Amino acid sequence: MRAYWATVLWLAMAGCSSVSSHPLKLVTEVATPCDPSKMPGCRPTYVSCEQLDLKELTLRVGIFDTESTTVSCPASLSNGPATVQVNYRTGEPFYMIDTSFLREGLNQNVSAGPFSDADSEWQMLIR
């Protein structure tokens, strides 16, 4: 009987959540570093979408009630962090972000978080 009421309560709470969006900063590793103090005007080059063999990402946000957003890999990723919008269901105490993609025939799993609604910056390292 307790399991029944727990299920009813969970379904009622799940129905109360709404979908919102939040900016997510995608970051890759630096492929060609440089030191501006030694070489003024230099800009580091980051790993690009092409180097990752990445065309798009499906980003899943949430713990129990996930929301998925598929985004094209930002062409500007080779110049530094790029921001995309991800959808998520409100009402959870924190959120995890997961994605996976194939690179060189191997499945790459990437996670980031935990993040809260109040966090101004959500960030994920793609490598």
C-alpha cells in the first residue's frame, strides 16, 4: 500500500514540473596552447567539432525526469567555449547533464553537474 501512495505522489509531482531552458557552455581541451605574456596577440586553439568527429549532440538534463535537447556542434568551438540552450524539467533539487557520441568507433560518455536552477553557468567539457 505504501508503494501505491509513493507512486501516486511521484506521478502528481512529475505532472507539476514544467519545461524551461538554461544556457550551457560547451568547452573542449586546448589543442594548441599559447602564452599571451610571451607572445602578445596569440590565441589558443581548441579542439574543434571536426577533430572530435562531432556533428550534433543530444544533451539529457535531469535526474529522474530528463529532458533531451539536440544541438548542432557549434563551429565556433575551435575558438573557445560556445554556449547552447538546453531544455530541462523544473522542480528537481539539482540537475545532471549527460551526452554520448561516437569518436573513432568508440562510444564517448560525458557527464557534467550537479547544477541548480540558481547557478548562472552550467558547463560541460567535451573531449
